[in-house]
Amino acid sequence: MPGAGRSLTVLKSKKHPSSGLTPKLAEKIIAEVSEKEIVAMCCDVINIPSPTGEELQMAEYMQNALRELELAVTWQEVEEGRANVVGRRMGVGGGKTLMFNGHMDTSNTGREDFLSGIGYKPNAVVKNGFIYGLGIYNMKGALVCYTHAVRALQRAGVKLKGDVIIAAVAGEIEKTQWGEFKGKEYRGYGYGTHYLVNHGVVPDMCILGEPTDMQVVLEHFGSLWVRISCAGIYVHTAFCEGREEMNSIRRMHELMANILEWIEEWESKASYGGRKAIVNLGGIRGGHAWRASRTPEKTDLFLDVRVPPSIAMSEARREVQQLFFELEKKHADWGLEFETYVSVPGARISENHEMIRAIDCNHARIMGSPPERQVVVWCSDASVLSRYGIETVNYGPSSGPRDAEGEKVKIKTLVDITRIYALTAADLCGVE
């Protein structure tokens, strides 16, 4: 139902000083946003399983959706069975290019036995004003909102000066190849967006619709993944008496005291924007479950070190490496090893950027007041885009954190932010 939902009375006020849109034009655009169509597309995309490495069917769906909008569509084959889909609505010239970017891969596969909530499965459920299902929160819902924002502009007959791009990318979820964990299901952490910008998609600015609860995220932390390992003897249980301290798991247990002390110091001194620089004990492995009668020859500890945007990744690596050097000096015969295998820098955008002003203005048009600000500890593809000089902000639809039910978003939130995206695109690209 075009125009259904929130009253448009807030649009009757005077034109906002930082907006190029009159209330009349804004009303015309907003009236073309259809809640019914948004809900239908959300259900479609949820029902397409697309864990990292298996995004092909979702990419084909987005290709068809963007072609229906009569956009100029590019298919970027990232690798066999995986692609980015890029739709461009060409402007008439003289304006800036805005990209809406969203990843198609989901946080989970939908096959995890320990995640039983309806929102953790690739099956859409609509109830009590919410849409439930894997990916609706992170971040297929945003892809739907982008699509219908552009549709609203077209239906309203708005001609833009600059281009609007919708980029649906593969492989964003925080995961990476390491050791025996190889293959496309492990190639995430900006994999698709790296390919996107390396192959000619270079807008002036970008909105990432990550789940921010409609708050504007000007800054987010980066992430450094670290492995610290120690060696030990490999012998049968019957022959380890008197050499128990040479067990690599016991050695790692002893190392943990120093590592936890370092973590506490880092989380305090690297805190930023009111948030701790969290260090997660992401994994530990040693020995062989199928052969517990042997002492483990090696034990690995894996850390996820969150790094604020004010600290360079090279500096953060030196900090962790110094911890390793101290451990190695203390235990020279333990065969200690050190490796960093993910380095994703933090990202930030100025409060005074024109994109932030436009979002503030149009959020206030729809919601009645400007959006709140937030600094977050998670990463996004802003880490990639900002390194290419593409100013990027995270601002997207979600309705509180995931819980036992899994991923869900209010229908009203999806409709409201679609309206805001459409108005913001018109503001930033310029109306002829």
C-alpha cells in the first residue's frame, strides 16, 4: 500500500536548512514506498539460503530485482559460484554518486543445531509486526530497503543528477581461511567489497545498512586476529609420568595468566568512544580427541583483538608481538609461535560530512527527531571502502539485538528507513 504507515504531518514543516528537498517533493517520494512489497521481498530473500561461499542463488535473485528496476546491472564473478551484483541508476550529470552496499552472506548457515530460534533459519515468518528469518537483520533487510528506495524515486518521477548504486556483495561475514580451513566458505571479511572497488565501482560516498537500530555509526573498531602457540612432547600416557609439565596444554594454561593480564591492560588503554577494546578468546585447540592416550604436541590459542580507529593495525600488532617476545624470553624452550592472520582496520567518518547531514535531516523528517550516534566494536566493509577514499557510514534497520528467537526486524523499521534512504539519495545526488 503506497503511502501507508507513519503520518506525513512532520513533512509539513519548513524546508530543513541542510536539505535540497521541498516538503512537497519529499511527500511524493515517501508515498511511493510500499509496505506490502517490502514485506514480500524480505520473505523472498530470507527463503534463499546464502551462507558465506553459497551466495550464488541470492546473487541471481538480486540481479533479477535490479533488472526489474531497469538499472544498468553488472555481474562480478568473484570466484566460481560466487558473485557481486551491482545496479546503477544513471543520473543526468552534474551530481555525486551514492552507493548503497550490503552483503548477501548470512552470519550463520541455518544448519547449526544449537541455534533453534525461528530467526536463525532461512524460512521467513511474519508475526506481531516483525519479520523473522536468517539474514533479515544482517543484512538482507537493508538490501530490500535499498531496492525499494530506488523504486520509490523512480515511481515518483524523480530525475537525479548523480548516480545511485546498489551493490549486493559476497563474503563480508567475519571469517577467514586458516590452516586446514580452506575454501570459499571461509573467505569473508570484505572479500566481495575488495573485489567491487578493485574492479571499477568507485562512488563518492556509501551507506552501509548494517544493523544499527537506525543509529548513525560514525566510527567502528577494527579487528586483529592472533595465534599464539606452544609445543610439547608427544608420548603415550603410560610414559609421560614425570614429564607432565611438558604437556603443551599445561604450558598454554601457564601462559594464559600473562595473556589475560595483557588483555586487561589492552582493553583499558585502547578503549575508545566509551567502548572497551575487547579481546575475545576465540579458540583453543590441542591434542587429538580420538587419541586421548597421547600428550598433545602443540596447543594453539586464537585471539580476536579489537582495535580502535585511532590506533594503526601495525601498532596494534607490535603491542601483541611484544607480549609474545616476553613470553618467549621466559619460556625459550617451549617452541612458542606467533602469527597475525586477520587485520581489518577501524573506520570513521566526520560528523560534518554531507552524507551525515542528509541522513540527520531525512531521519528527522520521518521519525520526528535526528538519529542517535553510536560507536561500535564490530567491523564492517567501511574498513575496505574508506581505504579507497570512499567516505562510508553505517546506518541500517534493526530492532534490538538478536536473542533466543534469532534475527528479526520490525516491519515499520524497514518501511521508515526505506523512506529515509530514498530521501537521502535524492538529497545527495541532487534533483534535476
